[in-house]
Amino acid sequence: VIDIRLKYVQLYNWTSYWNAPQGEEGFQPHQFGFSSDSNRNGYAIFGENSRGKSSFTDAIQWVLFGEAWTKPISQDGRQIKRTKRPLVGHPEDQVDPLLNTHAFLKGHYEFFVVITIEHNGVEYTITRSVGPKGKTVKSDSDMEVSLSIKDKDSGSILEGAEAQDFIESEILPKNLSRFFFIDGESIAEYRALIASKDENLALRRNIEDILNFPILKRGIPDLDGITGT
């Protein structure tokens, strides 16, 4: 069973969440706590459209998997194809860059997302950060991305590809992420997913993954071998 409890989130110059450069007023990251007396691990975020709800959930997916996508519904209600959002870009050239536009225009090119989670009784802090390779930034190729995971109990730290592999193999498989982060503005996408005959098989497999059915299926031959001896 996948057991993930979100405890804290920090956003620094992430999309609409602007921050000043280090040392200046307003440089402290935006921080969110998710402590709950009920001890439940599901949360709903309410607010007006275009006020940061989707950006918040996108941040959690990005820190885990390194990807953030445009929404499949345009502002006038038309269905559009999702595209991967760039790390940086001038507002006249790029659509929905991940670096806050105001920071980009001011020549401040660093941004990061940090989350603290509890998984199977162990607390982890996951950090994905982006910074410039040099003084000039025009596109994603001018940026460098880093990822780290710290185990609070042992103090051990994983970085880069090793950290990414740990996330997808031990914390949350990438193909299951859409069932854990549901955007109300994109609910039509989920409705179409369920209704589509072509998607039904893949959907069923993903649901089985959540329920850990693959583990049970892989165990059947072992059980057959035991009972046959």
C-alpha cells in the first residue's frame, strides 16, 4: 500500500509564487504546513481560478518527477493538447515557464521546490532546484537542475539519478501520480480517461498498481510452486 503523508512544502520563485533575491526583503520561501489533528493524509485546496492552486500541486509533482505540464483545457473552455512547461523563458517567447516571470525579467534565475513527506514511517526531505550555468539565461539549456533526498533518521542523502530512482521505485511510481494529484480544473480529462475504451485497459492497470495487484500476481507462481511440492 502506498502511504505518503505530506508535511511541509516550500516554494521559491515557483511560477506565480514570487520571491526576492537572497538577502533582500521577500526572499524567504513560501512555506505551507499540512499538520492535521485528524491524522488523515488527503487534502483539498480551494480558491479562485488563476490564484495558484494548480501551480501548487504542479510543484509537488515537479519536485518528485521533474516535469510540469500545461492544462488540457484553455481559458475559453476548448480542449487542447498538454505540453511540457519550460524551466525559463521570456513571457513573450514562452508559455507558462516554471521560473517566476517577474524574477526572470529582473535577472534572478534561481528557483526551487522542497517537500517534506512521511513514507512508511520515515521522514524524507526532497529538494529539486534550478539555477543558471552562467550569467546569461535565454532557454532551458542555460539552466542546471539538481535533485536530492535526505532521510531524516539516518541523515543519508541521495542525489541525481539515484534520488530519482528511489522516488519512482520506493515512494510513488510515476504512472500513478495522476491519481494522487487531481486538478479540479482538469476534471474533464479524468472523465474522458474513464470513458475512453482505448484508455480503459491502461486505467485498469494503473488502478491495479495502486492496489498492489501486480505484487499479488507475481506471487501466484511462487504459491503454486509451494503447493505443488
